[in-house]
Amino acid sequence: MLIVDRVSKKFNVNGKEKIAVDNVSVKIKKGETVCIVGPNGAGKTTTVKICSGFVSPDSGNVYYDSISLLNRKKYLEKISVLFEGIRSINWALTPLENMEYLSGLRGIKKNKKDIEKYIEMFELGDYKNQQCNSLSRGNQQKVAIACCLCLETDAVFMDEPTLGLDMEISHKIIKILKTYAQTNKKIFVITTHDSDFIEEIADKVLIIEKGKIMFEGSCEEFKAVQNTNTFKEAYLKYRGVL
Ligand SMILES: Nc1ncnc2c1ncn2[C@@H]1O[C@H](COP(=O)(O)OP(=O)(O)O)[C@@H](O)[C@H]1O
Ligand SMILES: [Mg+2]
């Protein structure tokens, strides 16, 4: 279980304090996929950065199966993370090399067969030996996600994994992630603005505004509360723009 326990984070911007994450607590069970939703600047990325050890919280703590975030080495072994954009992959390397290299950096030995499984899953066979700088944006993103999944950690954080992708690639990636989440008992925490993605994959939705959790529950519960048919309508109604 991933436990986020009363986590807060402020930033100092031009001498002014800005609360990015405000006393966020949540428990996520093994096998659960959680989507973090909210307007730009709500604190979604900062929450993911805290849970993945990139930003230290001012207060509060995060635990994976009682391993504290402060026990960095042990905690980080349990998680992998993908940030928005495709900076996480090495442009000079091929998809195969990226997976070998990135898992090597984490001290995870992968054999060719393990890696080929992810190449196949993401339909990257035709490109597996091509430098990533020559791939399309969609295939680069597939490589970035494959690199994150191939670590096979217990918890996976993804910050806007379908950002900027065309509808077709986005659809394919959503399907792959859904199948993967259903067949592997892991924790997935995904930030996204894509309402189809949320409806497709989320067991639980966290709506965050100004760093605070405003709603925690399933898509169905949120739609029932807002009395709408789709998550998009429910969210827009909740935000007062429908
Ligand atoms: N490194 C930083 N320095 C100063 N302010 C930051 C920093 N990172 C995030 N913020 C601020 O914290 C708030 C939350 O940002 P973020 O977590 O990126 O939101 P989201 O991902 O929901 O769009 C925003 O107001 C943002 O400007
Ligand atoms: Mg963000």
C-alpha cells in the first residue's frame, strides 16, 4: 500500500509563499490505478515529485508498505516515474539501448527477452534499433513509458503520459496501460487532463485544487454526485463551467 500522509509543500515565488500541496493524504492499495485530476497549477506534478523523491515535502511523509520516503534507497526501489515530456529518454540511444541503460542505472539487470516483451507491447519492433532522436513524438513517448514499465516496480507514477500525442497514439497507449494495469497488480498514479483516459483506467479519481484534495472516489461516484453521464461533464459541472 502507498500511503501519502499529510504532505504539504510551499514554494517561495518572488518573496511570496505559494502553497503547491496542502495537507494531502491518500491511501492507494496494490492493484489500484488512481488518476490525479485538476486545473493547471493545482499541485499534481508537485505531488508526484514528492512521492517519487524529486522534491522534499515541508511536512508529512510518504510510505510504501511501511518503507518511509526518508529511507530513500529502499523506498525508491519500489517506484518508477515518468514526467511529462520525453526528456527521460536518451536521444542518442535506441529504444532497446534506452531500456538497458535506464534499468542499468537503477541497478536492475534486464535480459534481452525481458526488454523485447516491452518492445512488442508498445509495437516498437520496427524502431527498436533506431536512435530515438529520429523517432516520431508518439514513438518517443512509447519508449519513455516502456522504459518506466520495464523496471517492473511495485508503484508507477506517470505525469501526463498522453500529453501532446495524436488521438490514435493516445488511444493505443491508454489501451496498453489499461491491459498492463489489469494484468499486473501494481499501483498506478497518473496525472492527466484526458477524460477518456480517466474513464477508461481510473479505479479512483483524486480531484486536486490549490493543493487540496477536493474529491476522492470512483468515476461512477463522481458522475453520480454531479448527475452527469460522462466524467468530462461531471468535472466541468463541478468546476462551474457547464
Ligand atoms: N520549483 C518551483 N518553484 C516555484 N513554484 C513552483 C515550483 N514548482 C511548482 N510551483 C508552483 O506550485 C504550484 C503547483 O504546481 P504543479 O504541481 O506543477 O501543478 P500542476 O501539475 O497541477 O499543474 C503552481 O502554482 C506552480 O507555479
Ligand atoms: Mg503538472
